Amino acid sequence: MRKNNKLIALTAVITLLLSLNACESNGLNSNNSVESKQSQNVEAVFTPTSKPKPTNTPAPTKKPTKATTNTPAAGIKESSAYKYGGKTYKIIEVDGGDMSGSRRANVAVDVGYGDRVYWALTNKYGQLIHVIAKKVVLQDDNKEPVTSAGRYYPDEANVPGTERADLDQGHVIADSLGGVSNAYNITPQNSTLNRHGDQAYMEKVIRDAGGCKDFVATITYPDTDTQIPSHYHFEYVLKGNKVVDDFDNVDPDKVNASLTPIPKKATTTKPSNEKKELKRIDTNGNGKVTIAEAKAAGYKMPIYKDNWLYKYMDDRDGDGKVGE
């Protein structure tokens, strides 16, 4: 009986130990499961979402555009064309001393000597119709190679018509004003007009002023077959003042001689105060009196050489009267 009691006790102890061991094993597995779930939850919370990496590339910038300007009266130079008056002219290069006398149609040629830019334009008939210069720069015989006669070249282009005895190879922009001598700057011009008349006077005025700006010559013809102009129209700015010159391609002496003589005014009385009277007439105060100024002051034309006002006026043709 005592042995049986011991055996029962021993069995109970073993059973208890096995039970404890099983409990510990179950608790450990349970803890591991919780820790695993917690670990998964942590990873789910802190795993970063995918984002694009920042870059240092700067934002694209627009290329600056060229400034645009209003079209100048003298036109716009392009890479292969020159535009003026709503028309386009092909730019070609012609030697300044080319004597051939022929011209191409609808072209633009630079007829300024050296660095000067003077554009000559032809129409569809090859007639020279415009010469344009933003700035007319005088010839510099101290720095530029010129002849003893003040010429860049020994002769001028033989434009058809210049073979006539009464017509010169007339420059539109003279050598003295920086113009070359090819056919794109030469027209057959009446020799008296060219040497002593309005053309010569205009060139002298520009020279005396040291040059001019915004020069535009417009040349017209009686028909489409000839290269001999019938009329010249010039516009330019001289010391801030716009000047307009118009004259026909004729001998001014013959024209004046053909006019009906106007009776000479008997009254040539000198005013009691010449200085005061001159100041009244000479509205711009330049010491010269124009026909317009004299007329505005009440003087009738023409003004003759024996009139006190004559010496303040410009007798272009030297015939002893102004405003005829």
C-alpha cells in the first residue's frame, strides 16, 4: 500500500511537469505571434511611399526675341533683299568703278564709297528710281584715295544717253558726298544743271553743312524706254530742318531766257533800319532770306540785284534776280 502511494505521487509529479512544460511552450509561441504581428504593423506604418527624387535642373527659360522696330523711311536691309515703299529689291554687289553703264531690274545696290551705305534701287525697266542714305558722309580726301580732281574713280559709268554733248554723267550722290561712279549712281543729266544749276547748289549746301540725314532721291522718266530722267525730287534733313528740292532735267539758263521778262520794280528803297527790317523778314534768324520769307513779309518777286534784300538771298543761277 505504501509502495502504491509513492508510485501515484511520482506519476502525479511527472504529469505536473509535463503540463507546465506544455504551457510554457504554448506561451512562447503566442508571444512570437504577437511580436510578428507588431513587426508587420510597424513596417506598414513606416514604410515610405514612392516619391520622385528632386532634381537640380532649372526651369526652362524662353530665348530672348529680337526687338522689332518701325520701318524707317529709308527702308529695311535683309540678308538678301531690301524693302522700300512696299516693294522688295534683290541685293546685288557692283564694283563702284564699274563703267559698263548697264543696270539690272528690281535690284538694290550699295553705292556708298567705303563704309558708307547708300542704297540705289531700280524698277522693272532697269531705270534708277531711288537713291537712299540714312546718313550722307562727306568725302575725306585726307584718308581716302581720291584723284587730284576729288574723284574716287577716273571716270563715270557710260549710262545710255550720256553720249550726248549736252548731258553729263551726273552723280545722284556726288563724289564729294561719298558716292561711287557705277551706273546705279549715275544718270544722264543736263550739263548746266549738273555743274552750275540746282544739282550743284544742292551738293554745295550739303557739303557746307557737313553732311545730311534721311536723304531720299526720287527720279522719274518720261517713258519706260529711256535712261534719261525728266525730273529729280530730293528730300533730306539738314541740321534738323527738312529740305525738299525739285527740278527738271533741263538747262536752267535756257528756261530762264524763255520766260517772259517781268518789269523791274522801280522802288528799291533801302529801309531806314536795315538790321531791324532784316530781323523781321528772317524768321529763323540764320542771316539768310528765302523766297518764302520775303513773300511772307510782303515783298513781291523777283528781287533784283539793286534791291537791298538781294544780298541776303540766294541767286542760284546768278542772273541778277531771285524768285523769277
